[in-house]
Amino acid sequence: MTDLPLLDETTSYALVMQALESIGGPAKVYRNPRMAFAFNSVRHLVVEGQDIEIRYGEISTPAIATVQGWVWEIHDEDIELLMKPIKKKA
């Protein structure tokens, strides 16, 4: 997926929220913990050509979503930015 444009924070937020809404919303992921080793603890969705990984949380780890290096923590009704993509020096 190297042909896709790099995302900014606003666009990555919108894509992750769109992915979450397609599976029932942030609360559906946040309130539905899975064991880390379960077969269904991670979902991969494609929204507007972008691969989005949704990782369900458990007691000791938060639910997170990632897209192009942007990492978002999933809460009941919204998401919060945890990390931005690392910029490589030329």
C-alpha cells in the first residue's frame, strides 16, 4: 500500500472512526475484551484503501487501532492519539 498518500492526524482519526463504526462503534470494541492469544483478538479492515488494524483490549492492555503508524487508544465513545508515525531522517 505504498501508493497511498501519507495520512495526517485528522484523516487517520476519521478513517479509524469509520472502521470502528462499521463494526458497531468504539464501545463495541472497548466493552468486548478478548484474550490476547484468542483467534479473534485482532481485526483487519480496509477503509478507503487504508489497512486498519483493530486490536481488542483486555484487562491489562488497552484496545487500540493503527493505521499507517498512527496509534489510537479506543475508549467507550471516542479514541485518543497514543503515537504518531516515526519520521525517518534522510
